Amino acid sequence: MVECADGTYYTGWSTDPQKRLQAHNAGKGAKYTQTRRPVKLIYVEELPSKSSALKREYAIKQLTRKQKEQLVK
């Protein structure tokens, strides 16, 4: 999960979080983050498969902002 310059959160999945962070900050990441740069990496989970990562990404996206803040802590 990254925190955007406007204080919003963006959740995605990647096999290389640092490379993905660089892409977001270069304007080559998700459309959502292109106008909200710079972004900073605030939370990472390592999961065993792409399938489980996608399921977890979806679950995190369903959380409220307060729940995401608790997760980051």
C-alpha cells in the first residue's frame, strides 16, 4: 500500500514493491497515482502466490480508511 501526496491510499500487488514504487513516482504506475505523486510505500505483505496476493489486495481495498490505518500501524 502506498500513501499518495494528497493523503489517500492506493493498494496494489507486485512481485517487486520497490520497482513498482519507482514506477508510480515516475508517473508510469496506476492512473490513480499519476496525479497524486509522490507516493511513499507504507505497507507490504508477502504472500505465496499471485492468486493469494490478488485476493488479499481485494480484501484490503474493501477496508475503511480507519481499518487501513490500523493495518499500517
